[in-house]
Amino acid sequence: MHTPQPLPGASKFLVSVPYSAEQQRGVTILVLVSCISLVAVVLLLSAVAISAFINRASRDKQLFVRNHLSAYFISLLLCNLVQTIASLINTVWIRNTGVFDGPACLLQGILTQASDVGIAVWSLVISGHIFCQLSLGYNTRKFVLWGILISGWSMITAFVALGPATMNIKKGPFYSISGHWCWISPKYKTEQVILDRLPMFLFALLSLGLCIFALSLLRGNSSVHQSNEGNIHDDSNSPEVKTLRFSKQMLV
């Protein structure tokens, strides 16, 4: 049974939610999947780091590690890593056969919201960058790269900080038990939408739109490239061909 407890001058809030045997099995499966995700993310980050080390002396701007897109992709992977860590906190609930309010619950709530918003932000940035490269042939300068990185991480921090800053003591903690783990407390339904679900869905729709436009541009560029093969020499190492190939890989 749920165990509500009162706060001084506040309404009752949950301090624990025991798992049934079926719920515990379900959360265990989630943790196992998170372990696979953790390995995949660590391997990808390691591959990028190794590539950067091997090509540290190269001046080829067409290399992935020399492209500004790599910085955005690393940011996306870091957010995926945070999401995986948040999910692995479920091992605490499995060991205790239920969710309990406390430091682990607070940490899981913060990491979950941060990763939700972060993945949405960097997915949109990546889609926008690819779209600009394909439609405008636009290669960002270094100050633009740093501006986007600072703005992106600042936005994520702002979304996470706004919730606790507007916490109402009568509603209890901002991060608390929500279902079978911890997230934004169910007593803050408006904040759940505005500070997590809305940016996720809005940025996802914008990313989808940009990806569709980018795919149409890729098809058009591929058609032009194929139609000109009989008239010009096909240099598979040319910047245009590399950009086309690289953009296809990133869209996938």
C-alpha cells in the first residue's frame, strides 16, 4: 500500500510505494535494458575519443571529429548517459522492493528531467545543423559552435532549476515518487507538462520536420549528383560527397 505522510502546513505526500512481484520484474527488465544502453553509449563516446586522438594532427575539416556536429552529438550522448544513470537508480528500488523518498529519489528525479529535456534539445540542434548544411551550405564558425553549446546546456539547466524554484510547500517536494520511480511529483501536473513533456514533444516535432526537409534535400542532391556522373569526374573524396554521405549517416 502507498504510505502518505503529512508535511508541516502541507498536504500529505508519498514517502514509499512498495512493488508487487510483477512490478519488480518489470522494473528489473528496464534496468537490464539500461545496462545495454549504458554499454552502447560508453562505446560510442570511446569511439569518438579514440578517433579524435588518432586524428588530432589532421587538418581535414571533413572528419567527423572536426565537424561541429560532433560536439552536438557528444552532448546528445552525454544526455543519454544521464538518462541511463537515472534508470539504473531503479536498482535501489528493486533491492528495497519499492520506491522510497530520499536522496536517491531526488537524484533520479533531477536526472530524469534533465535527460528528457537534454535529449530533445540536442536532437533539435543536430537536425537544425544538418538542415542548414544541406539547404544553405552553411558551415558554422567556432563562436557559433560555442554559442550553441552554451545556450543548449543553459536551457537544460534553466528547465531543471525552474521547478524547484517555484516549489509550493503545500504541495510537498518538487521531485518525488511518480509511478514506479521518481520524477516530478504528481502534485505538480502543470510543471510536468511545461518543464518536461511540452519541450520533449515540441522539439521532437520540430526535429521531425527538419529531418523530413533534410531528407528531401538529400534525395534532390543525390539525384543531381547521379545525373551529372556522365559529365563530371566523380570524386568520392570531395567535400560535397563527404558532406552528403555524412549527413545521410547522421539522419539515420
